[in-house]
Amino acid sequence: MGTGSGTVIGLGIDLVFLTFVYYWYKRSNRSADEIKNSKTLKIDETLEGTVRSAKDSFIPYACVIGEVTPVSSTLHSRHVEGQNGVIQRIRLEEHKSQKVEGLWSDAVKVIQDKIQSVPFTLQRVCSNEKPADVLVVDPESANYIIEDLTLTHDAFQPVNAGGFLSRLVDRFSGDMIKGYHESEKMLLNNTTLLAIGELRYLDGKIQIAPPRSGAKYILTKKSLPDIIQLAEKKSFWIKVLLIGTATVGAALLGKLMYDVYQRRKEEYERIRNNAEMRRLMAEAQSRGSLTALNTDGDNEDRNTCVVCLSNPRQIVLLDCGHICLCADCVMQLHLPMSCPVCRQPVVRYIPTYNP
């Protein structure tokens, strides 16, 4: 595969990647703008009227803050008494050492990664007034919430290595279990939570749910300014990647255009040189001064063209001075030309003449 083909393929791959990054940037930038422009509402006695008075009884993208309160049942920590919540993630990992191609390396195998939740609402924060709340729909699909869970249990249980024979068998098998890591994380009751999504009035209840517009659904312990900053930071780095990808594409396009220019230039030089060669050959033949080296007897192989091995040598290559090509083959040399004998650059070439 030639260099030009490689450049075209590279340019095509870069264009596909550029298109992907561009749409990723647009989506990320739009998401940051949507979060900044989301309507912030308080969870109070006026919220129901605000939502019900909106078109079709829903606000496409709104932000509320409240305390996590289970609707009926609650989840209990398996390890810490009195720790109750509405989302629970239990993860069990097996840690081992494995021998791969003669080298030992650590490996982790996830045995269990279970997430469960119970219905919960967000209630107004620090208020003794009549309770007002918002039912949270499909919390496990929201952004940030799983990462923001509170760690309630984290323990590593090493495996008894056993006797010498057991360790020897494990070493020869190339699979040594080191222990098990168990962790538990929960979204605890009474945690202050920020929710951004579609706010609607349905079945006699105010709900916040994943937006039907495709905007980000967010549940987090972070503040709204922090979420905006994270979204803008992500958008910025995607923009940097977009500029970098575009720069690579521009460089590949420039190289492709330069290669095309060079090929056109070489072709022009070949046509010009061939025309000059034909002119010189015609002049030499008209004067009867064009000669070929003697090809009689034992000198036949030594005096034939080194490329076609049939025609007599007729051309002097300069500046090296080798006489090794016929008139037909010199016109087929790739540009930039080099001498087939010594590989030095060919500045120009002329026919051989009789003195």
C-alpha cells in the first residue's frame, strides 16, 4: 500500500472520528446549557400549583432540592445497625494473582454487583410546615447518583494460603486467590439531594423523572454550581479533543494535497525530460552521431541496458557519468531519478555521441 493510500485511509478515519467528536461536543455543550437554564423550584405548597398550571401539567426541565424520604419500606445496611436508605449497592470482588506468559499480575473478578432501591420522595429541607414532596422516578438511571452513594461497609478478607503443598499447586496452576473485597454503599435517608429532570403532575402526585426530551437526568449530593462546572469542564475537554482531531485532519489533508502536487510536478518533469530526450535523439540521429556501445562477442551482457537487458546502452547519466540505460528505459525511471548502478541522484541525462 502506497503512502498516498495510507494518507487517504488516515484522512477517512479522522473524518469519521471528527464527526463523532463533533456530535459528542454538541450534545455535551447542549447538556451544560440545559443544566444552567433549568428552572429551579422550591419544594413547598406552591409547587403543585406551578406544575399543574404548566402546559400538559409538566415542566420539561426543572431543578429541585429536598431530603430523601422513603415512601413506605426502607433498606437496611447488612453491616451497620441503624443505617437505613433507599438505594443500596453491594459489590463482591475476588482478588487473585495470575500467571500469563510467565509473568505474574494481579487480577480482579467481580462476583456480585447488585443494586436495589425502594420508592422515595424528596421533601422540603429544614421546614416544620405542612410536608411537600416530589416522588423520584427511576432513580437508578440517573447520572451521578451511584457514584454519590455513601460507603457503609468496606472490608477485605484474605484467603488462608494453606500449607506448602497447596501454595505449590497454586503456583504451578498459575492462579492464586489472594482474598475477597466486599463493599456496601447506600443512599441514606434524610440525605439532601439535588434532582434535575422532567417535573410533572401525575396520578395526584408531583414526580421528577427522566426527561422525554433526552436531556440529562441527574440525582446527586453535589450542588447545582458544582454540576454546572463539571458539565462545562467536560464540554471544554471534548472541545480540545475536537480541535486536536480537526488539526490532525487538516495536516493529513495538507499532506494529501502536497503529495498530489508532487505527483503532478514529477509527471510534468517526466514529460518535459522525455520530450527533451526525444529532441536530442532526433538531432543525434540526423547528424549520424548517435552511437550504441559495442555489443559484439563477450561484451554483449556488459554493454546492454541494465533494466531491459536487451537494448544497447545509449544514455549518459549525470553527474555520476554511468552509461547503463537505453533511451526507452531512461524515460521510465521513477522521479526523483537515481542511477541504477550507484544510486546517486540523476541531475540530467544525455545521449552518447560518436566523437
